[in-house]
Amino acid sequence: MKNTKDQSPSDSHVPAVPDVIPLNEWEKSGDKSPQQDMSEMSPLEPKSPLHSPPAEVPETQIKRPSDRTHDDWFRSDGEDFKPGLYHHMIDRNGNPKDIWICSPIHAIAMSRSEHGDNYGLLLRFMTAEGSWRECTMQMQALASSADDLRGELLDQGARINPDEYKRLNRWLMAQHPDERIVAASRTGWHNNAFVLPSRTIGDARVRFQSESVGHDNFTCSGELEGWQSEVAEPCRGNPVLMLSVSIALAGPLVWLAKQQTSGGAGVHLVGDSSRGKTTALQAAASVWGPPEFVGTWRATANGLEAKAAALNDTVLVLDEISECDPREIGSIVYSLANGHGKQRARRTGGSRVAQRWRLMALSSGERTLGEHMAEAGRNSKAGQEARLLDVPATRQTHGVFDSLHSCPDGRAFADQMKRTSATHYGHAGPAFVKALLASDADFPALHARMPARPEFAAGGGQDARAATWFALAALAGELACEHGIVPWKSGEAIEAAAWALQAWRENRGSGETEDRQILQGIREFIERHGEARFSALQSNSISPVRDRAGYWRDEPGGRVFLFFSGALREAANGYNTRRITEALDNAGWLAQRDPKARSTRIDGEGDGQIRVYAVRPSEEGPV
């Protein structure tokens, strides 16, 4: 279960909750569902505080036995009773007896998933402060003694008689409201609705329903106008900040524009410590929530899976990659970008439904993904580097920043951005989604045109994949500008994303990732073991070579190293001989080869010949 809206009597500016639609009308409505923002719903105002009765308590006619919810104080048989759900009965002596079960509560709709399962109830109950709150609960929470359900109701402000919890369970099980809503088990797009834990943008008949109550990071503070003037406006002239905010806005477009059913990609801001990277992350986080929206890489793979699923169709912001286990981060990057969690078994047998998500990710750290994995003696794979794109971010004029907007130095500007993003947050993301829902634009067509722009022209492979994701961020920024969500000029978001693509390319170097890693490994192997594990091919030396890797011979074009196949695989750890020789051939590092093979034969120390690989590293080396 999950709360969807706190409704305080003082919130008079919030309009009324629309009546949920009976099932027969709902099924007839088709695509003509109301596009209503649940943030604009009004409270059901309690008539009086819980702690004291009004001056006059009305006499109430009560049917016995029955269960009944009273939203206000009432009088029965000469006695005043506080608001709540009661069991009204007659005791064995024939006297009326009224048992308080919990604070006022109503079951206003039945919920179920789009697939016809995950049934539940939409509840509205009064908190201890006299405000009303809505939540959806799963019926499976009533299994056994329903301790978790009561704990979550208590956590959200309800009051429950500890001696009468079974009556509450029976009351909940007996509720069969005619109204129906769709229970969404994750945030993000559900047909014509965008669901957040505490609100639905679009079709109000879709509500968030979770197995348990978690902390809702999609909270708001301040105003959208304040965020625009004090957070988004200072991003102008700062490509790192504009890119970060654009990435945060791009989450809803992974499905809407890119038509991707799961997964996404991430951008990793790399650079020196205390140069503004965390400030960029907080600016991005303010699109959807408070500073606590920024998470940490210091988590297990399971924990990050759960966090990604909870942020579906938005953005995952993670600070300091060095806090993640370098032995696990490679698989975590694959999982986050592929959009599905580990398949797990149920205790009763069978398999549980694996968590799935779509989102963009924004990360920071002092080291690249490859450098962090190297700490554990592992090479980053091309697929990992194409899913978490390393962008050097602290080489600007003032660390991460270029324009300080009248601040005396970078630290003062960073402090100002942190302060304003902690004051105004949580408005831009929902406002952007609302604009997308109201738009009749062909988002897939817009996305298809963006990578075709000259700023994002790419050859193919990893470069093309990276260009596509930077183009999606650019599209998000430009759409936000068009709809007045950010106070930027047209084209500025494209320039920021194009700058990031170029920075990624320069940092990565040319060629395929695997080729660069292979060539680098071989060059370092030669530099480390050239004199110890190689000897001249026609040497007269009688000194033995321990763990021989091969021989060398000098030619007019430079020294050639004749590698044994095992040494070649050792030098390019993680790759097979075919892939290694392919990279050597592509780079022009093979000095000699047989007509039908990339290897060659030389006379061995005995009577026969041995097969080796003649490698002459280029002076330039891998880039």
C-alpha cells in the first residue's frame, strides 16, 4: 500500500477528488478518459478535530449489530463518541455496546492491475492530526494476521485499537465498492497516465499501489517559477549543468519518444574532487525531488535494482562511483541499462516476477568506469562503456562551471545552486510530463530526427549508440524549453548535449573499445616484460628465460616481438586469440603473417618450427 495524497483541512486551494468511475462506465469509456492531475484534488474536510467534541454532538440512529464509520463526533444512547470505525452491537445483557476499531476510514474503490490481478482497495482515512489521506492496499496484505498492513496504516497516521485488529481485517475483507481504478505497481507511464507515488498525472483512474510503504522521494517544495529562475536559469552558459537537467527530464522520453520497453543509459560525470560534480547532480535531482533524491553507489546490486524500479521513467542519480564494489559494478551497469533485475524464486516454488524499469541515470566520480573496474583487475567491456558514458566534467573554466552568474567564485556559485535546489524542487518533472500529455507531437518522429542532426552524426557501433542517448537528452531539454518548463533559448540544450558527446569521444579515443584495450594491454605487457620474458631470436646467450613469452628480432622498421599464443592471451587478458589478432591487424601491428593466417612460423630451438605472432607496436600506440 502507498499513500497517494495528504489532504489537510487547510488545503483549500486543492480542487475536489473526482468521483471514480463505475466499472461498466469505465469499460465503455475507451480512450476518452479524463486527463486530470491528481495533485489538483481537494480534501474531504473533517468537521471537527479528533481530540475534542463540538459544542453540540448530534444524536445518531444506529443499527445493531453493524460496522459503521463516523467522520465526526456522534451521540448514541446518551453517550458521546469520537470519530472512527465502530462495531455496534448488543451485549449478552441486552445493552448497546460500541467498540472503537480505528480512526475514520472508507473504502472508496476497488483496484486491480492492468493484467487482472493484484487486487486491492483504495482507502481514505483520517490521520491523528485530523487530515485525510488516501492509500491503496493489496488484498494479499490481509493474509495471516495482516501485521504489516496495520503497521503501514499506523505509520501514515491512522490509529488502530490493538485489541480489535481482527474486526478491522474483517471490515476490510467485507468491502466491495462499485468504483474501480487501475493499480499501478510502479511509477511512470501506464497508458494515458503517468503515476508517481503521491499523484497521478493524466488519467486519475490509475493509482500507485505497492506491496509496502517506502519513502516517497517525489516530493515538492517551493514553486516552479522559483526553480526556473533560481535553478534552471543559472544552468545557462554551463553545459554540464544543462546536460544534467536535460538527462533528468529525458526519463519519460525513453518510452514516449524512443519507444524502448525497458532499460536506458547513463552519463557518468568524471573529474577531480570538490569541483562541482555533486552540484550538477543536485540540480538534476531537483527536477523530480529533494536533495535526498541523489542516491549513492554504495549499495548492493539488489538495492540498486529496487531503487531503479522505484524510479521507473524518471532518473536515477548516484554519487561517487568509487563507493561501489569494483568487482560488481560491471554487472550492475549492465543490469541498470538493460532494465531488468535478477530472476528470483518464490519460497513456495516457481519464479517471482523480475523487476523491470526504464530510466536515465546520472552518475559522478573521480574515476571512469574502466579505471574503477581496473582496481579489481578487470577490464571494462565495450557494452558497459556504451551504457555508462564517461564525460570529463571538471575541465571547464571553474571546475564544472563556465558561467558563475555574478557569484565571486565557483564555490560560491556551487553553494548557491545547492541552496536553491534544496528550496525549489519536485515541480519541473511533473510539469514536463503534463506538457507531454497535452501535446499532440509525434515524439518518435522527433527522436528519429534529432540523431540525424550534424551535432550527433556518428559512424556506427558504440559511437552511434552514445550519440543516440545524448540526442535524447537534447530532445528533452528542447521540449522543456518549448513548453516553458526551463527558461532556456532554443538550441541551448542541443549545444550542451553535443558538447558532452564530443567530450565523451575525446576521452574514449577512436576505434572500438575492445581494440583499444587489447592494444593497450599488449603495449604494457611488452614494457613490463620485454627484457625478462623475451630474448633475441638468434641469441647465443645461455641464460634461461623464465616463463618465456616469445622472442624478439630487430628489423629496419623497428623491433618485432614474436609472441606465443598463450602470452598473447595473457597480455590481452579476457580476449581470445582470434579477437586479439583481429585488433592487431586493424591497427597495423602485425609485422608478418602467413597468407592464410595472422600468425607466422619460425625455427624453434629444436628441429621443428613453432607458430608465433609477429607484433610491432606503433609509435603512436592505442588512443
